[in-house]
Amino acid sequence: MRDVLRGAQLLGIQCVADACRDILGETAEAEGQEVSAGEQRPPQATSERTFRSLPPTQPPSPEPEELHPKLGQNGDPRAIREPGRGATLNGEFPHWAQERSLIAHPPPTQNDKLSEDDDMEGLGDDMMRSSSFPSSVADRGAATSVAGGGRKRKSQTPQQCPVCQKIIHGAGKLPRHMRTHTGEKPFQCSACGVRFTRNDKLKIHMRKHTGERPYTCSHCPARFLHSYDLKNHLSLHSGARPFECPLCHKAFAREDHLQRHRKGHSCLELRTRRPRRGPELGEDGGEKEGSPLSLQAHPSMFHPRSVLEGGGALAQLAPQRLASYPELFLRGLEMQGGRDLEREDPGGTRSPALQHDRWADEVEDEEIEE
DNA sequence: CTGGGGAAGGGGCCC
DNA sequence: AGGGCCCCTTCCCCA
């Protein structure tokens, strides 16, 4: 346990270190003296104080990436979870494990089957049951709402991760989330030894070995391991490429491919290469502040007159695309501003026709003014 | 740069 | 409340 504690301190996993101290019956100050020779680590707060008194202004925690995959020796996160491997314990489960739930769920072997989150009982759940584990956000509220101050209710959803402060929705999902910090992968494939953090991921993985392909295409004999594989495959049958770049009109079958495309430079280069013809006019006729980059770069490309006269970059677009451009242009504005019409308006209440009319009205108003 | 496969992580629903 | 199962999104990797 001291080895685990030392490892937790080295890795900065405060919750694990506190749990270890609880088990060892030590205070942080005492432990701090003990380890001070080798590590310049300042004494830690007691576990009780660590979690329960986290102020809202607590400085940001280290990024999870800084914490996790480096657990244990040789990068094996089980080093934390399987203290029996340590020299200190001589292969025996410690008394606390026998007394607590871990005795009912020893570290998994290839023949063992753990329930998905059972592993947390060895570490996280143990923490959670100890007084050191943080109350969830809702729990705090529930605790204060219980009249008479009786036995505190167990955690409700949502719960807040003590490491990254993220709010985790769903009953029983916090232990699962905690494994993303600890790096634990308690679920091991009996066929190839690959380990997973979650039981459901292992289950899907096992399909590779069993040959099970539960997702069958209704149009062809193709069968797939994953539901999303079938979903992608169906787009091939339909030819649907619903995700279109609002700037260059390239369409993608997958949303993440569109996102990758938009993060790239191709569209940006196209925009910044265009000379700026004049100030962009806002709705009030003045130049807009903080308008989208594309418009600042070359407003002529998007100017309605350029569209009508076939000028600008739009001249290179096919007529049928021009017909639908106002919709995409407006959508592009929405997305540039951090809002996504698709997400905000999945039902399509803001119809393309409506937006086209709005845009046409603006063109007509400008012509009247002239 | 794109298409495709796969993994990781979160959330919803049900028991 | 917790766990199992499933779906979804996002990201990474490779060809």
C-alpha cells in the first residue's frame, strides 16, 4: 500500500493517495514527513479536506492526459489495482481488501468476469465508500436537503469528477469515468489479451474472435461489427453525403470528416487568397465587428451581387449549387459564430426556403436603395 | 487531403 | 442507486 501511495503521489493522483492514507491510517502530514526525504512533495491535505472543501475557485486540475496512462510500473495501470504484485504485500491481499469489497472481486484474470465497474471497488469504489471520496454535486444538494441530517443519501446523478471537475450524468457512471484518469483496464480479452476499460467495449471486441457481425445491411449481404459501421455503409447505398462544407461545398458522408476538413487549411486558403474589396456591411449598414473570417477576408465572394453577376469565387460553382448557396452561406455564418443550425434546428423549422427568402429580400432592398 | 476502420468516452434506457 | 447494454460523437490512425 505504501508503494501504491508513493506511486499515486508521484503521479499526482490525489484521490488515490488519500485513499491509501485512509487505509494506512495515516495523516497526510505524517506521510509527508515519511516521503519527504525522497520527494519534495509538500504535505497533502487530509482526504476529508481534499474533496469536501474544494472551493469553486480551485485552480484547474492537471489535464487528465498528465495523469493517466503513466500509472504503475512499466506503464501498467494494474500496478495500482493489483497491490498483491508489490513486494510490500508479498502476494497477499491486504487486510483492507479482504475486509472490503475487493475480496469478492479479486483482480481479473483471463477466466474471470468482472461486472463493468466492479474494479472500482478495488480502488475508486473504495475511495467512494470511504469518507474521502467526494460528494457529487447533486449529493451535496441532497445532503443539505435531507431534513434532520440523517444518513446521507448516496450519490445521485449528475456527479462531479474529483479529478477533472467534469459533471458526469447517469447513475453509476462516475466509476466508469474515473477509469479514464486512473488508466485502469480491468477487462481483458481471453483470446488475445487486449485489455479494455469497459466491459461493453470488451464485448464488442470479442466479436472479432467469434466472427459475430450482428449488424446486417438490408440492401446487401454485408454485415458489420458495429452499428456505426452499418450506418456508414447505408450511406453508400443511399449516396447520401449530408455533411457539406459551407465554404467550398464539398460534401462528406461523415460529420467528423467534415469537421476535419474544416479544421484544415484548404478552405481557409481559398478565403484568405481573395482580395478584400471593401468593408463588410452589417445589418445597420455599418461595418461589422468580429464578423466571420471568411467575410472579413473577401466579402465579395459572399456578396449577393457577386452571386447574381457570377463574380467572385462563386462564379466557379455550378448553377444548381448557386441556387442553394444562400442557405449554406447563412449556415456558414451560424457555424462560424459557434452555432450550428443543424444542431439548433434539427427539425428544420428554419427552412432553406425561408432563409432564401430572407436573403432575396436583402438583395431586393439593396437594389431599391440604389 | 480523403475515405474508412477502430477505439475511447459520454449519455440514455431499462432492469 | 448501480449495472448492463446500446447508441452516439469525437478522435486517431492508416492506406
